[in-house]
Amino acid sequence: MKTIAISACLLGEKCRYDATDNKNDMLIAQLQGDRLIPFCPEEYAFGTPRLTMDLIRTSHGDKAISNETGEDLSKPVIDYAHTFFDAHPDIDLVIGKDRSPSCGVCSAKLYDEEKNLLSSQEAGLMMKEAKKRNISCIDAEKYKEST
């Protein structure tokens, strides 16, 4: 049995920015027998529903910036990631929601400050922390391919 941290929206929690989910029944079935630990840094930090954000490359590094207000939303997401991984040192794998600015593993979009697309293969803020800790990570859409 593996201990797997997984984006809560993939388990059917209505924690997306628009109070919907990304429930993935096929993925859930594949993970039967594993210990699942759901996470959602954005819901924890900002509640649901909430404003959308994008990853923006700034002179101070990559930041999660609100699309509506331009506010830097990075700190609460990063703080959540530190707290989450400190509380769960036994995680074998993290399955993130692809394309999420927080939870995408290698599929988040990164823009410059003028909103020009720089890359669509970036790690979201929480996944950057997992990778720093050498925790194996995979986007949900890639999980089936890896098993």
C-alpha cells in the first residue's frame, strides 16, 4: 500500500475555483487499496468559490497572480505546501491536477507579466515544493500511462 497525496478535486470534492470538481472515477478505481491524502492549497487559502489565478514570471520569481485584482496570491499557497508536506513525511507519490497553477506537476501554464505564454510545462507552486523535497509527482492525466 502506497501513501498518495492527491488533489482533492480529483476525488470529487467541489473545491475548484468555481465550486465544481474534477472527479476522476477511473483514477480513483486505480488507487483502490492505497492510502489517499487529499489536498487543495487554493481552497484552504482562499475558500471556494474564489478568483482565478495564473502563474506569472516576475523579477522576483514565479508567482500566482489573481487574474481579477493582480494581487500576488503565492504566499498562502506556498505556506500550505510547507505545512502539508511537513505533516505528511511518509508520502510516496503526489498526484496533482494537471494545468493547475498550484497543483500541476508538469503542465501548468507560465506567463510573462504581459500575459504572453512562456511555457505550458511548468510545475505549480505546491508541486515545486514537493519536487524540492524529492517526492515523486505526476499529473493525474499522466498517471494511467505510468502504471
